[in-house]
Amino acid sequence: MEKKRIALLGSTGSIGTQALEVIRGNPDRFSVEVLTAQTSLDLLVAQAVEFLPNAVVIGDEKHDEEIRKALAPYPVKVFSGPASIAQIVESESIDLVLNALVGFAGLEPTLRAIRAGKDIALANKETLVVAGDLVMKEALKNRVRILPVDSEHSAIFQCLAGEDPSHVEKLILTASGGPFRGKNKEHLAKATKEAALNHPKWKMGTKVTIDSSTLMNKGLEVIEARWLFGLAPRKIEVIIHPQSVIHSMVQFIDGSMKAQMGLPDMKLPILYALSYPGRMPTSFPRFSFRDCAELTFEIPDREVFRSLDLAYEALDEGGNMPCILNASNEVAVRAFLEDRIPFLDICEVVEKCMHSVNFVRDPGYEEYVATDCETRIKAWEFIRSKPET
């Protein structure tokens, strides 16, 4: 079997570095064609020296001269700037694009790659949250596969293999509950970013970890699942599963259920997306019931963790509302990490933007870009009007 040539967008983040572990362990199956990062210059250079891709792109153009100098002795092309990240995915030498970028920035490269006929291994959930209808239509038009990398969506994807989509009754996304599972609003009102970043099960980037602590991450995953699997929003449920062994489930019209299980390790769904439609042997640690004799489940406390309901509301409203939800959340999470707002204000900023940003019923790409910009301005206005914490 020929090597699959991978363009890895966001190679220095949590998903990106784990993807490179998978590639490093399977040099006969995968090769790195492109690496990109936004600001992590030293790590990007180290990755380029090890994997010798055809090209690297640094998103922050102020690092252009420095990275060119560092990679001058190596046969690696160097580019810089967001436009270069979006353009590089169209290269004929790429077989698959693994999009591990964070936030709205992942949308344009995904669309450009789809239109160039590249299969997408998608870890950037915001691509489908913001513009799921547009992205899936483009994928269908260009006969491109969208392969989910999120553990929950990978689990559902695996459970649906060989099944008739019309036989699906509902999808059940599992959530660990994050670091504040079981806590009340009084506790969350005093939550620090150190506590919010202390996830009990998963090692993730800061943005995703904060989203997990508010359960917004699960709300975004509901929206993503709606577009990936074509189900109505109310046929997608969320359940808290603290052990993070069952990664998600599918219930069928006859009442039977399928669950995909395994240890909480993102290298597993990454490998599945890279190697699809096959499976590959690994030396990864195995789950054993001897080590985890009890699997438990809880209903999310939606009064305390209101982000879930906001996500369902955005999905029900449609149009550019999920884009508003996503952009305002990105700004609010950043503000929290910068000690500009308290934890509970993350959800408040999102809700205010959903009620105040111009609604567009049938947006195209330009409307999504305009909505993202307008929402970020509005969100910062709300934040600046509040006293700093």
C-alpha cells in the first residue's frame, strides 16, 4: 500500500503532536507533506527537521525571517501567513488534510481542501459548528470524505459502519463532566483558570479544556454531530460518563445500541481517521474491565452548565446563529484565560451575543466571515463594559 501523504494543520497543538506520534510510529504507511503552526516557532522547526515535509507554514508572519533562517539547511519550503495556510492545502502532493487548527481559523482551509478534492480528517469542530451546511454540501459535491477525529464523533462513525442510516433512532454523546462535575453555581462563581484547566481524564489544548469545563465543548459537538451524521438536533443526546471509556453510542429503531469503547487516548481516533477505511495494529495500552469494574452515567446539570442549552438553541435557530455562538465563546474563553471575566461570564457573553448580533437566515461564506467579525467586536464590547476580575 502506498504511503498516505498528510498535511497537518496545527501540528504544534495537542492533536497535532499526537498525530505526529502516530505518523512517527508508522513510517511505512504515512508521510508528512505539510506542517503548519500559528506561533510555536521552535517546535515547528523541530518537527520540520525530524519529518522533512515538503513545506511548512507559520501563521504569524513576524516569524517569517526567523523560520526561513532556521530551515535554510534543509530541503523544506517555507511560507507564512493565514493565506498561505489556506492555499497550501490545495497542493497536488497531498492525499489527506488533518485539520487540527483551533476555532474559526479552520474553516477556510477546510473549504479550500474540499474544493481541491482532498479528504479531511477533521479535529477542528468549529468548521462544522460555524458552517456545517455549507461544508457538507461542498464535500458531497466534490466527493470528499469528512473523517471525524473527535473521540465522540469517531466513536459514532465506527458504530455506524455497515448500518443503514434510516435505522438510527438517536445518537448519544458521552462527556466526562470536566473538572467541575457535580459542582453548583456558587462553586463555579469562584472557579479559577487553574482549576478549569485541570481536566480529570483528557490532555487537551487550553481552549478545548475550558470548553470542557463549561460543557460548551459538548454543545459544539452536538452541532458537529448534526451535520456529520444528518440527524435532527433532538435526536442527539448528551450523557455524563466520568470514566471516559465509552466514547459515544448509537441507538437503533429496534432498541438495540452500539457503543465504541477504549482508553481515553486521542491517538486511537487519530489513527482510525488516517488509516480509514482500514484498521492497523498498535501497541497502545488496552482497556481491561479488571482495571475499571464500574461504568457510571449521569444526566448533565443543564441549569448549572447552561452552554448545552445555548448550543441546542443555536442549532434550532439555524442560519448564522451557531457562528455567533462559536465566535462569542472563543472571545469569552480568551477573556477568562486573561483574567478579564469570571468563569460564569463565559456563558453570559455568549448569550448576550446570540440576542444582539445580526441574524442571517441563509448565510454564505462571506456572511459567515462578517458574522464572525461582528460577533467578536460585540463580545469584546460586553467584556470591556464589565469590571476586570
